[in-house]
Amino acid sequence: MPKQVVDAMGKQREEIKNVKRIYFENMYNQLSAIEKYELEILDIYEEQYKNSIRKAPGTKKDENGNIVETLVAPTGDDEIDVINVALLDTVENFFNAERDSVRNDIQKRKEEIRKAEQNFENIELINSAVNEYLESLVRLKESRDKLAISIRNKLGTIISIPTSVSNIPDPSTIEDIIKNLKMK
């Protein structure tokens, strides 16, 4: 197993970590911004609707010419203008339900993002396991090479065995070498 593959796996592990961190941080920030803006829009619409149903106390002449108290166009002064309490409750309940709907939607999206984040963690675990396996193969190869060198050196001190392919003896001489080893 080439060392470059092991090094590449290590770099890939770091890249996955960086991508995961940046991606999910951005996703959560975007969800927070969406929630903030949607709630702000609901606040604006609620205020606009309340202003549209707001009235001011006033007077007008009825068909007999008598002056009667009535509600007229709002003055814009919250101290003077009024809203029907039943209607106000209905409006506030509607917009509160819409706010809850926005929060629930954002919560569901966060759950989906958490699931995707879990998938990234699974990818990291698989990558880590493969990386450990590859590292163990490199260690095994290095150990095997050291063992082969050690055995060659030990055998070289006992008898002369060629260590290159160009010096391989004739098979008939190998039998003589083996016989000589058995006699000693």
C-alpha cells in the first residue's frame, strides 16, 4: 500500500471535517436568518392589519340631524385610537399561530439538517476506519520488510544464500546446500 494513499486519506479526513463544519454552520445560520425575517414580516403584517381596523371615537349627524357618537377614521395616536377587543384577540391569535407555524417549520428543517449531519459523521467514521486499515497495512508491510531483511541477514551469516535474482544457484546445487545444512 503506497504511503501516498494513506496521506491522501488523512487529508481527505481533514477536508470532510472542514466541509462539515462550514456547511452545517452556514445551514444553521441561514435557518436562523429565515426564521428572523419570517417573524419580522409577520410582525409588520400584524401591525398593518391592526392599523387598518383601528378607529377613533368621533361624532356624526344621523338622518334626523342629531349628533351621535361613532367610530371614525383613526387619528394615528395610540392614546386616542381604539380597536374592538374581540377583533384584536382574533387578529393576535391568528398571527401568534402563524409565528408558531414558522417556528415549527424551522425546527423541522433543523431536524433534517441534524440527520444530514449524522450522515456526515457516518462518512467520517467510515473514512477513519478505512484510514486506520490502510495505516495498518503500511505498518504490516514495513514490519514484513524488516523481518525479511533480518532473516536474510541471519541466514547470510549461517550460509551464503544469494540475495539477488541474478545470483540464484542451479537447483542441483541447492540440494547440496541443504544436505550440508543437515549434516552440521
